Amino acid sequence: MVHLNLRHSTRSIYLGLACVSLTLHLLLALFCLSVLQSACVLPISSSSSVPRIDPVSHASSSSSSAASNKQANSRQHSNGHKPSVGGTIDHEGNDLFSEDLEKAKKLIGVGKVSKKESSRSKLEELFRHPLYNLPRPKLQEDDWLLRLKTDAEAEETEQEEKSNRDSVTITWTRDEETHPPWLRFHLGISRWELYDRKDLNLAQLTHYLATQRILGAVQKKGGTQLKLLVSFPNYGQALLKPMRQSRDAETDVNLFYFSDFERHNAEIAAFHLDRVLGFNRIPPVVGRLINVTTQIREVTTDERLSRTFFTSPAGNLCFYGKCEYYCSVEHPVCGRPHALEVSLATMLPDLSLAPRRSWRSPWRRSYSRTKLAHWEKDAAYCDTVKETPPYNRGTRLVDLIDMAVLDFLMSNMDRHHYETFEEFGNETFLLHLDNGRAFGRHSQDEPSILAPLVQCCRIRRSTLLRLRLLSRPDFRLSDVMRESLAQDPLTAVAPLLSEPHLSALDRRLATVLAAVQSCQDRNEDVVYNDLDEHDDQQLGENP
């Protein structure tokens, strides 16, 4: 009996100890689970995931799914690098995935709270100024570069196409809403300007260039440096110039102006500067971050271009193409390792539809290491130019001086030719094309670019008034340019113009106004009055 009681007592002790042990283990498990959970739970915010959208798009609408997938692949491969030339992969054990994630978020603006700007927009106020809203003369039918055919003309063309089986023609409806942005841009070109700044299609066009899927890429013929012609859906095309050097890199002082690299950010900044000056003579240009592999190498049909692709020792995909300058394995264009910044400029209408005439600039440089041009040796050179057609009548001379002012502000010494549309004869504006060698040096200015203004002592009244307006603190040129450039998608990677370049704009603007004042001190007929019907008070200027 005693033996049985002892056995029951021992069993009770064992069961009690087992229960205590199980309870302790459960408490320990719950404690560990709570610790692990608190360490692993991500903060609940909009930045906790990476949306699959084009990283260079700032617009609310998304691009096609194919373009989104390509851009996502580009981010996975490229975001371990800083957006500067010569970036290398992090070999020091840093968390590359975290860096990629943060850079992707930064590029697409994830987690940013939309705040209303507390300070006023100088750019918006500038474009509301009377000088940027002058009444326009009513355009006649022959003032448009292109027009839609009438029904009778369309039927006649259709009959001709049927008889010619080899012809391939693209037919568009007469409904403007169905036209792609590039076509609406072409149909909006007039005798007096390339585009209307207030045209809502301008934003649609730049968004189209920045987001649409790239269908093909071939090297463009002509010119001295590498550039590509890329194609988009709906028959759109753009001129691509790749990033060759960092934005902060200044042109070597030992290089001649004709030996300098072309810059993708210069093309973008030139478009914005031309618009801020009120000229509207440069086709819209936008920046974009592309994938060299999927958006150039895999879609090109250009065998010459294909043969120049290679992988660099750093593991970056590079190519160099075929051209006169800097197209060699020693001067390649490289992704990081696949991501590449580029500028995309809207193409003008095909020459078969809208022929253009190329004019040799009277102030063209010699493009020689030893010789000077005639205008560099003759202070009275402009007297000869004024007697030479088409500079002896109309607005051609002041048009050329407008272009010289633009070139001086952005330090572009490479203006050897300019173009006009043949359709308009000599009564039209000048096209300010090919600005890749601008913004090369901010630390010094090149006074010789202003030779047309200094030698001729002539300037448009509207141009002069806008320059004076941009010199005022409330419309400072550097400020409105900074704000305008911030609208470009590549600003999400880095500012398109460094602060020294922006400061140089203000300095050069003061030089232009001083040159005009010097002319007025020595001459009477300096200002060409293109604003006859407007007095100073109407234009917001002091009399």
C-alpha cells in the first residue's frame, strides 16, 4: 500500500514539472515571436513597394506594359551605380539591393507627399507677362507649313496610290484627336514659329518621347559625332544623343571648339532656354533613361552599329558606332551597366513634305587651328553683310542676332549653318538646330559669339525687352531656367545644369545688355521695332 502511494506521488510530481516546463517553453516561444515580428514588419507607407512604372516618367499616365517591363529590367541591372561617368559596382559588401530600392523610389517619386509650393513660380509669372502674350496676326492658309488635304485631294491621291502598287502611304483621319502628338506638332508649325508655347500638345509630345516603347534604333547619317534615329509606335521618330560625360565636366581649355564632345543635357537645356527667351525655334527635346541592351542593341537593324557593341572591363555594355569624331573603342558610349541617359529631340517633317534650305552663317568660324575668319579681322564686316541678300531686307539680320544672343548665353561656338523652311521663302524664322556643343564651359565666356550684335548694333525690340525682364530679380534668368529644367524627367537623376552654369547665364545676360547699351551710346538706330502697336506701359515696361 505504501509502495502504491509513493508511485502515485512521483507521477504527480513528474506531471507538474512537465506542465511547468511546457508553460515556460510557450512563454519563451511567444516572446521570441513578438521580437522577430517587430523586427521584420515593414513600415506601412506608400514607399514600401516599388511600382512597375517607367522610372523617367513624371506624368500621371503610365506607358505601355512592354515599356514598363523593359524599364523594370533596366532598373534591376543598373541602379547599383551612381549617375556619374565612371561609376563602378560596389565591391565593399554594401547592401546593393537596398541601394537599388532607394534609387528606384527616388527616380519615380515614391513616398513623396504632394505639397503646394509656398513660394511663387517665377516661370509661370514670366509666361503671364504681356511680353509673352502679344496678340498674334491671324494666320492665312499659306502661313502653315503643312495642312490636311481636302476630300477631293485625298480621293485623287488614293487613286494615284492604287495605280502605284509599290507605294506605301500612311493615311490619317481628319479628326485631330486621333493624331499622335508628333503629327499634331508638325501640323502646328507656322511661318513665324515652330510651336505655340500655350499649345497643350507640347506636354503630350514630351511625355510621348519620354515614355513610349522604342521600336527601333539606327545610326543617323551626317554630322561629326554619334547620334541615333529611334522610332516609336504610330510612326513617331526622335533624334537620340547619348551621355558622353558628366554634367559638371567642363570643356578642356586646350580643345578647339570643333573638337569638343556633344552633350545630351546641352540639347535639353537649349530647348528650355530658347522657350524662356520667347523664340520657340528649337524642336521640343526631352531627357530619358534608357536600357542600352533592350532599347538599342536588341532592336537595331543597323549592322554597322551592331558590330560596335562590346562589354567593358567594368562590366558595362558599350558601343561607339561610325562617325567622324569620337567613334572608336577609345571613346565609347557606355551604360551603367545597361542604363544610359540620352536626349530625344522631336524630328521635323520629312524633307519630301517640307524641304529646308541650309544657309551658311556670315559669322561662321574658320574651323581651322591657324586661320581666322574674315569677320574676326574686319570690324566693319557687318556693313558688307547688310548689303547682301537676304540680310538687306526684312527681319533676317535681327533673326540672326537673336540666334547669336542665344548662342552666347549658352556658350555655343559651333553655329556654322542655320536652316529655314523653303515653303516660307525668306519671310520666316530661323531654325535653331544642333546645340550639342553648348554649355561646355561655365568659368569663362566667349565674347566673339556676340560679334553679330556688336558689329551690327541691331536688335529686336521684343528681344531686348525680354532680356531686360529676365535681368530683373523677380524674373532672374537662372531662376526661371532652373524651374523650367526641373520639368524634365532626367532632373530626377541629377540637375541638368549645374549651379555654376546657371550663374553663368545671369553673367552673360548682363554682358549682352551692356553690349546693347554700348551700341545705343554710339548709334541712334539700334532697336528694330517689331512692336509698333504697343507702347511701354502696355508691355509692362517703364517709359
